[in-house]
Amino acid sequence: MEKIEVFCPAKVNLFLAVTGRRGDRFHDLVSLMVALDIGDRLTLEREEEPGIGLVCDDPEIPGGNENLAVRAAEIYRERFPFSGGLRIVLDKKLPSGAGLGGG
């Protein structure tokens, strides 16, 4: 089984300015962010069975299509098809919604 582990650091915005609104309903931003030494750990594991699943040690984190990691993996799979499935393991250290990039 292939596996990739990635550290996902917290971030703090030192400066944030909204400079306009784009046609896709998102905003243009100018920002200065700094990564911190604390963060979550994300592990991606190839599986033989098809599908994309998420396992997280925080019960507050949704595991289906409402999760950004799952949605990103689905978009990646649409653009770069691969056989089998993917298991996403998220070890949460950052609180969601705290403004640290842990959402």
C-alpha cells in the first residue's frame, strides 16, 4: 500500500485586505500569512477498493463530501484518474473555525 504523510501547519494572517469581487462569487484578496509550528497531520493511503473515505480523530469533522479534503481528492481523481481508492487520515491538532487554517 502506498502512503503519503504531510504536515499541515496552522497559519496566521498578519494582513488581510479584500480588494474586489470576482465573477465566481469569490473575493480578490491581498494577504500576508505566516505558518506556525503547530498543525494537523494528513495521511493519504492508496486502497484496492474504489472510493474515497476520511478517518478523523475529531468527531466534529464531517467525513463525506462536505469535507474539503474529500472534495479535493474527488476533483483530483476526476482530472487524474487512478484505480482503486483513497483513504484520508486526518490527525487534528487545530480547532476548526478558530482562524488558524484548520477548517
